Amino acid sequence: MSFASRTSSLQAYHMLLYRNGVHPEFFNIEGRKRIEHMNYEFELWNFNGGHVCMFDFEGVCLVEVVTPELEHLPERGLVSTTPCAGEKDHQSTFGERITFMTSIQTETLTDHLYLGTYEELLEHGRSEDCLVSHWQGLDGQQNLSLVELQRYSDQVHVQGYHLQSDCSMVLRTQSIFQAGINEDDESLDSTDD
């Protein structure tokens, strides 16, 4: 496998943020989790190669989509599109009601390390807090998408792991959706680092 094909596969991944809900018809959903807690609602979808997180608080909805496929996704409500290659951090507030923070990291591993990471995450995915899909790629190797969440009184933490065998890539996302703004914090504007 050439370095060029590994790079192009890695660069296909993007994180999209929407300011409104996204219809499930855009994704081949493998699993779902839904939380209603206090004043917020949260829904998590997992599909081969990506995930969707929807956080709704007091009429403000924020949606995170991580996917290697940008075609056919809606543009209505799209706030930002961020390539996932490398390491990135993002923090913003929406409607002074939702604080969103995320960290994105990608890594290309040797074939041996990729297989070990795949097996470790597949075992970890047996937890009831995880959604897992795994499938065989065109190269005959195993791919995996795992998303897990932790619920707190005013926030949800989500960790996503997407493994693509064609480039031995591991994409890790860690996101926090928080209801309301802490009065001690300064007002946050949309920022990218």
C-alpha cells in the first residue's frame, strides 16, 4: 500500500457541527442511545465509519457528525466543517445555552499495532455504555467504529474511535456537550486552535 493512498483515506474524515437536527436518513445507523436528563436530551447514533451526537437544551440543538463521507449531507444549519487529520481542539458556545468542546486526534499505525488496537477496542466495546459496529473493508481487513458516553447532571461526554484498515488509521474524538454557561467563566466565542 502506498503512502499516498494512506494519506488520502486519512484526509477523508471531517467533523461537522450543525445548529439543528439532522435526519437519520443520511446515515446507515447501526446503533442508537438516547438520554433525557433534567433539562437536556441527547441522542447518539453509530454507523460504519462515523457517529452523530445530538444535544438539545432549552430549544437549542447542536449536532456533531464525524464521517468520512461528506457527499449528500445537508448544508442547512451547518456551522462548521473541520478536517480530522492531525490534532485539533475546538470550543464554542451556542445560544448562550450550550458549551461544546472537542479534541480530535488521528494516528496512522503499523499493521501490527492497528490489529492490537482493534482487538482492544472490540473488547472494550462490550460495555453497555458503548455502541460498536465492525465490518470488513475492501482490503479484507477489519474496521471498527466505537462510541461511548458518560452522562452527568449538566453535560454529556462522548469518546469516539474510528479505525480504518485501508490506512491503519485510528481517529479519536473526545467531546463535551454542556447545558448552560458557568457564571464564573468568560463568555466563549466560537474558536478553533
